[in-house]
Amino acid sequence: MFRGANAINLDAKGRLALPTKYRQPLLDDCNGQLVCTADSQQCCLLLYPLPEWEEIELKLSKFSSTIPAERRLKRLLLGYATEGEMDKNGRFLLSSPLRQRAHLNKEIMLVGQLNKLEIWDADIWARQVEADMDIEREGNFELTERLQDFSL
């Protein structure tokens, strides 16, 4: 289970060092096998343990190739999907197309989202958080049933 936001630097080869707290669980759960793809709605990447990603692939395999919205989502998620292995130092290589898609520079944010991690450029992340907080303060959003039942 991934939670929290971690500031990380990409190295010269485009590798990110996963926080220590995630390394052993990832080795235990999936032998460090990960899949990274582009987010379909935000300027960030999504990093999944391989078993989580395989569940998504099963859902995508049921999509129609004749329904444009399903075809677009399938093309984006599978087209950018890159499988890799966490190395012995806990690093994962982000391909150049993935880094370009998310406008990643050296300083990035790794953001836990329970079953996956989001990877953001640090500046874009800061702007996104501010925009999200503005929307929350203004109350300018749809209040779904799940949100109505949610409290802290």
C-alpha cells in the first residue's frame, strides 16, 4: 500500500530511487517487477507493481477496438506501458518517452495512491496541489455519493 509524497531526484540516466520503505514490500510482492505508463488525465506517470498492472490489462483486453473512447484509453495506457525491474539499489529506469510525456526534470515527486505511485515533475505537482486546494476551498466540484459519505 503506497501513501505519502516523496521528493526524489532523477539521476542522469533517468532512474528514480524508490524510497526505502517501498523496496522490500515490492521485492516480496512482485520481485521488484514494475510497470510504468502515462496517466490519461494528468501530466504524470503511473507506476504499478506488475500484479496490479496485470489486473488493469485484463480490463483493457475487454475494451472494444471500435468504440473510440475505449480505443483511445487502451492506446494511451498500453502504448506507454513499460515493464522494468527495480535494481539492487532500489532504482527504476523511466524511459525517455515517459519522461517527456510527463515533462519530468531532475526534481520529481513520488506520490502514493494506495495500489500505485504517481510520478510528477516537482513544479507541476506543486501547481496541481494548489489548483486542487483552490477547488476544494471554493466547493466547485461534483459531490458524489462516495464523497458525501466520506469524513476525516
